[in-house]
Amino acid sequence: MDPPSIALVLHTAAMLAARLAGPPLLAALAAGLLISIFQAVTQINEATLVFLPKVAAMFAALMLLGGSMVAALDSFTHFIFNQIIRAGGS
């Protein structure tokens, strides 16, 4: 593989990693923010209260968007194999 195609594969992999990690992390961020506001309003300062809602939010995000994430990984896998075949034929 020549350097431009390696750079393309690495760029595509980095963008895919960000696209796949984004929704669960944003769900955890939103859940943490809501729980923090709740704790500030009620003055309940329990550190373990945040853990379960964050896990539940991440699980829900993965359940809702899991199909599209697998499809994106499948597309990337086909892209990688096509790059390998193209480089092997040269």
C-alpha cells in the first residue's frame, strides 16, 4: 500500500472510531449532567448515585444505535479488504 492509501485508511478509521464512540459517550454525558443537576437541587451528594443512570443511558444508546454501528463497521471492513485486494493486485 502506498502512503496516501494508508493515510486514507487511518483517517477513515479515526472518523469511524469517533462516530461509534460518540453516541454512548454523549448519552453518559447527558445522564451525568441531569443527575448532577438533580443532586445540586436536592443537595444529595452521593457519588454512587451517578453510576447506574450512566450505565443505563449508555446501554440504551447502544441498543438504539447498535444496528447502525454494526453496519458502519461492516462497511469499513469491506473498505479495508478492498484496499488490501487493490494493494495486492498492484
